Amino acid sequence: MSKAVVCTFLAATAFTLFIVCFQSNKTIHRHHGPRGLGRRLGYKVPPPLFDPLVVKIERFVQEKGLNDWKTPTHWENLPVPKELDQEGVADFLSDEGTLNITLRLTYLFPSLDKNPEDGFVESRELEAWVMQQANDRLTFRAGKELAWRDQDGDRAISFREYFPQFTNEDIVRNGMGHGEAGWWKEQFRNADVDQNGLLNFTEFKDFLYPEDSSNEEIHKWLLREKIKPIDYDHDDKLNLEEFRNGAYDIYKNYVEFKSGGANVPSPEEMFETLDVKKDKLLGVEELKPILQYLSPGELSYAKYYASYLLHEAGADDDKDGKLTLHEMINHEFIFYSTVYDDTDFNDDDDEDLDHEEL
């Protein structure tokens, strides 16, 4: 058997046994599952995987269509992905063939403990790591989507390429109802910063994931869309009653988690703070400070997930607000709980959800 075949088999076996190993631990570690955090915050996509090696193995399995990894066949016909080969998957296998989580955490710890390198992973270091994993995921998915949609190979996406379902009549009609051609065209123009009619990679990524964009026009669009269902008098602004009955509960949900329920302003207090013009109405510009709460993206959620890992999941044994390697190893399944949680999420699920919420 060639070296390539051996490496392929080890990579596949590692993931196979990795999944089986975690499946057997579901009941024991159920209380660590982060899906509860997503449900609490009303968030539908999964938290980022903590270990980039697991991400690479999962993509390998998905790209090869190996959904039934418990009974793999014809491994000898599969090429070894360069990134897995370089990562040295076999180095992290235990004698039983399962992924050695303790060894992985020992390997990853210096990458988290960087600012400063003091033997502790502080909240901001953990947040930076988790957000980097989330951003890598967004970048990967955007690149995959661009490659699939880019029919002429110019590494940019036209409106026609992304929305072939719209006819000439649809585009001329320019319907502004949710999901109609004009509605999407407005957001396409918002993302098209240089206004050349094409979205380059950065613009396309902003278009796909508007909540994680830094584009001001996209932010305004998101807020306009967010307030439409609760703007009962259709004046494109929120009065106190509309704010209290619609936006405030969403805002409060996130602030309560962030603050542990302490010092959460009342609807009236928050409205007064946001009402810069003091006209008893909140326009889009005045709502921008709470955009991250009204329309949180994956990067925003990654911050909450980092906080969850540190403060709620129980990894911080001495409650000093930072993690040692010993604490991480002592609670190692917390950091890998997304792999064995009951809910089945994958990149295809994410793509279905991306525009559903707009």
C-alpha cells in the first residue's frame, strides 16, 4: 500500500473514529452542548468549530461525498488533500485510532496564548481565536460560492450570474417585495462599492453575509429591513411603542447574556439613549448602535460563543477569567462539543440560512 493510500486511510479513519468516539459521549456531556446558546440567542447557524483540523477533515469528508463515514469504502481511490497531509493528521491519532484531543489542545494552546504569551488564555485571546475560526469559515464558504457561480471565470459575480431565475421582465418590473428582483438588486448595489456592476470577492462576501460586513450602506439596508415588520405606521422610524414591542426584546436578549442580567436598561431608558434627535422617533441612523443585537452575524455570535466557553461551559475552574492548558484539558470535550451535538449542521445548511433571514 502506497504512502498516499496510508495517509488517506488514516485521515478518514481518524474522522470516522473521532465521530464515533464523540457520539458515545453525548449523554455524558450533554450539558456542555453549545446549541442551547444558539437557541437562547435565537441564532440558527452553528458556532464555529474550535479546532481548524476538524474543520479540514469535515470538509474533506463532505467534498468527497462520504456522508456515511462509519462504513467507508474505496479509500484507496481518494487523493490525500494537501492541507490534511501538511497538518499531519496521523500525528494526532491515539493508539486506538481516535483523535487525541489532549494532544491537539496542547498543540493549539500556544496559538491562543499569544498576547501576551504568559501561560494563560484570556477572554480577548479566546475571543480572537474563535472569531478567526468564524471568519475563516465565512471566507471559505464565500470562495466556494463564488467559484460555483462565476460562469465566465472573471472572479467576479454579476447580478445575472447569481440570480439566473429572474427574467428580463422581472428585472424591468423591479419589484421591491421581499425576495423580488428589485429587492435583491438594491442589496447587490449596496455591496457593489465601486459600482461596476460586478461583485469582487470582498464585495461578494459582504453581499452573502451582510451582518458581518463593515459596509455602511449594507448596514442601513439591514436596519430598514429589520424595522419594516414592526413599523406599524410605516413611517420608516420606530416610536417608543414600536421599539418596546419589537426591537427591544431582541436587544435585551443579547444584553442580558452579555452582562449576566445586570444593569439592563429599560425600554424607555434605551429609547432615550438612542433618540439623538430627541424627536421621540428612532430612524435608521439612530438604530445603528444596536445593529449587532438586532441583526447579529456569525462574527458577533462568535464573541458570545467565546464568552460561553469561558464563563458558562465550566472550563474556567478557578473563575479568574482566563484558562490554563490544564483547565482546557480538564474540560476538553467542551471545546469539541460542536462535533458530537445532536443537531446536524453543515455548510449546505448554512447556505440555505444565509438569505433566509434577510
